[in-house]
Amino acid sequence: MGADVKQLLATLRAVLDRLTADDFAPLVGERFELLLPEGEPLELRLTSCDELGGAPEGARRPFSLIFHGDRLVPQQIWTLRHPQLGELELFIVPLGPEEGGMRYEAIFT
């Protein structure tokens, strides 16, 4: 792995490590784009942002994001795009169908 790629990965990790539930809570109800390799992005709507208990002093409090989309994509790391947050590489897990679509979750620890 080249030095440029290592630097980029370190930068992405640092950005994700700083995000908290407070960054996402105001965005509940907004649309995100999940970038698909075959073209048109899959539109996801952020439907909840919930903290998941306590954290050691000085550490980020874990939280969960729930998204809804209109079709199934596999569990993996996907690029999500939002006008305010930019592009984020998140591990997205399908939870199952609900409300005529599919529910997805991303957990931050």
C-alpha cells in the first residue's frame, strides 16, 4: 500500500472517529446517497440516531444510525454521501424489510 493511500485511510479514520450522535441527530429525516458501483446511487433516508449506553471517560459514546431504502444491498462498507457531511465510508448492515422498503444500520463505537 502506497504512502498516499495510507495517508488517505488515516484521514478518513480520523474523520469517522470524531463524528458523534450529535452530528447525525439533526439530520434525521434527511436523504443520503449510497454509492453503487453500477451507476445510480441508492437513496437512503436516515430515520433514527440513538445513543447506545455509556462510554469510558474521554471516549465517544456509541450510537446507531437507522436508514431506510427501497431495495436490498449486501452488508459491507459503502460510501454514503450527504450534502453537509460529504462522503463517509460506513459499514452498513441490512436489518430486514419494513414500511415497503429495507432497513439498514450503521453502528459507531
